[in-house]
Amino acid sequence: MLDKATMQIIKVQLFFVPLIFAFALLVVAGSVSAQVGQDPTREAPLPKNIQEDIREGFSGMIEEDFSVSGKTCFDYYTFPSVQTNIGSKKDTYVPTETVFFEGELKNENPYPIIDGHVLVRIARKNQNYTSEGHHIVDEFIPLTGITIPKEGTENVSFAWSVPAGLPSGQYVASFFFSVGKKFNLAGLPFTNEVVGSSITFEVAGRTLTAFLLDRGGTAVNGQSYKHIGNWPKFPEGSEVVITQPISNLSNAPITARVEYKLFFWDSLHEDDELADKEETVTVPAKNSTILEYKIPKLEEPVAMLRIKVNTETEQALIYIRVLSDGSRIRLNFPGLSSFPLRAAETSMLFTCYHGTGGGFTQGGVSVTVSDSRGKIIGRTDYQGEISGEMHLLATPLVLNEDYDYAKISARVTDKNGRVVDRYEAEYNCKDIDPSTCKTPSSGEIDAGDGRGGIVVVLFIVALAVILIVLRMIIKQRK
């Protein structure tokens, strides 16, 4: 049996154990980290010419000659805002040789860029470029998951092998930069003329072009298609027939495998693919064949067809983009106005969004930011009428602690509640700029101001108290 004095000590020590755990729980509960803004920020319409540019896929340049109250989307999203300063080591190459590209990406934004992607498009120069664009022979994404600190740079390098059968001539390598393969910050890959940057190089030799996708002969519903200029527009639900001549310039028949892929908006993201088909065609020597793709009902406000043709020695690609007067809501760059998130600083959680097509549509937009445990620390929503103008949805984050990790999630729903666009991305200061990190374990434990560490220490103290009590009991029994 234990004496009364020992029992009293044990009771006192055991009394403090639940208190310690209770305090630990209060510390965790005290980490409620943000007070979400009550009202979303939706701003006045942009000028009509800018609205038209955005609806048709151009960003436009915002001038300070119109009056709005508060902020607009373009206070947070700027196009272009990433410089693609990329070059090649040589000016002349031969088939099968490797072209080494290197340079830097420069972020001109006051916030870091995450989830970046570089698209490269290789094209043979076309003397009719101003009306037709160049002859595309290849395109690829050599770099993904790029992070660039705010107003910082990132060195990049990658390679491309010159195909064995590539015809000799002058070539252009064009570079584009997007976030999430959705939001363009350098160049517009659904156009032939708006690029982030480009360089020229020569492929030497005597190899001649065996076939050509005749860009001057492209037609949509029997009307000549402009590869540079306004895209054709049709009533929603219309049948659209796209025809593309393929010309055999050689003295022998050629057999080509043709791949058609139809996308919403552009061809960057695989989730935007709407339909596809393949066929094999034979083109007689010194002759042409008409390729045809039919859209039975054009239901999307923007659709882009990619035709890719491959023979034994060559490849060619061409894009045709068409519009309808239907409507669909689309995200345009969600993000944080600053990162890492600090309690002493106000950061904005924002997303730009707009309708595609003409008129108005009903729908909803939401954007959230959460910590590494999945707890939402900021949110803002809008439900109602949405036009083709660019809108801003934003809220300030009033934080009680610091965060070196954050995850943003944005989504758009149509009038029936169906999700029609979404985007998620993770910010981690260890990946962006470790020198800005406040806690070494960020991304795994939201230590922020040290609460994660305090909970661990308190747990160890409580465990030590229990062990001491048990040791005293055992000692007394002896």
C-alpha cells in the first residue's frame, strides 16, 4: 500500500496531465488562421475593345483611360508577364543533330509563379506568313512544374533532335509559357502570331519537302479560313465542316497517317479534348487530297481542331479555331498576390474569370486556399450572372499565423451546378525560394508561429509525468 503523502503527490501530478493536454488542444484550436472576407470583389466592365479581345482569345493591353471602383482582374493578372529569353547554341544544324536550347525565364510579377510549363513550336518559314502563319513541323512541352520567385528568374535548358527527314530551310522556334497548361503568361498558343519569343535557325542539306498542308486552301463550311485574323463564328448547334488540302510535291505516291483532335479553347491541356479520330490517306504523286473533319453540332463557344499528318519521313501540324454564340464560363488565372503567407501582411486570394461567347450566362465561381492539413484558411464565392467580360473575384486573407505552404483550389459551375472548369495548385516556399521560409518543416506541419512544435513538447512533458508517477508506484511497492 502507498502512504498518504505519496498518494497525494500522485494525485497532484495526475491532475496536471489532463490540464497539459487541454492546453495543447487549445493551442491547436487557437490556430484558426484566417477571417474570410465577406463580399467578393466584382468590378466594373472593361472597355468594349478589351472585352472583344478577351472573348476571342487575346488578352489585350489595359490602358489607364477608364474608370472603375477598386481593383480589376488586371491588377493581379498581367499578360505578358513572364519573359522567355531562350536561344540555341548554333545557327545551323543538319538532320539527326541535336539542338540545345538554353536561357532564362523572368517573372515580372510581384508574386511567385508555380506550376509553369514551356511549350515549344517548331515551324518552317512560310513566305506567306502574314496571312497564313508558318508551317508547323513539331511542338512539345520540354519543361513542366516550373517555379519562379517573385520578380525572379529561372535558368532553363532542353534539347530537340532534328528529324532525319526534315527538309532543309529556315526554321522558327517559338516559345510559350503557361501556368497549369491553362493560363497564358507568354504567348497565345491558339494563335499563329502571338508568341512569347522566337529564334530562327537553319537546317542545312538538300532534302526537299515531300508534302505540304496547304494553309491557303483551308476552309470552314466552304469559306476560306484566315490563319491570322478573326475566327469564323456560327450559331450554337451548327454543323461545321473543316476541309484541309494536303499536297504531294514528290514524284511518287505518299501514304500518310492523319490524326484529328478537337479541343475546347486550345490544345494545351488533355482535359480539354472533346473528340478525336484517325485515318490513313494516300496522295498521288504531284497531286492533292482534301482532308475533312465534321463537327456535327458545335456546342462549345470555342473549339480548336488540330490536324497532325505523319509520313515515313515528315510531320506537319495545323490548327483551325471556330467560335459559336454559345456560352461557357472559364477560369483565367487563380492565385495569391503574395507568398509565403505572413500574419503581418495582407495577401489577396483571387481568380479572374469570364464567359466565352456572347451574352450572359448563369453560373458560379469559387476559390479557396487551405493549409497542409487541408483546413480552409480563406475562401470567396460568387453565384449569379456572368458575361463575356473579364471579372475579378478576390478576398483579403487576414491571418493569425504564418504559412510556408498553401494550396489553392478554384472551380466554375454552370447554371445546373455542373463543374465546367477547375484548377488546383500547391505553393511551397521550399520549392520556390527556400530563403523565404520561416519554418524548416513547412509543407508537412504548419508550424507557422511554432504551435506545431509546442504541441509536441507538451505531449512529451505529459508522457514524462506519467512515467514518473508509474516509477513512484513501483518503488513504493518494493
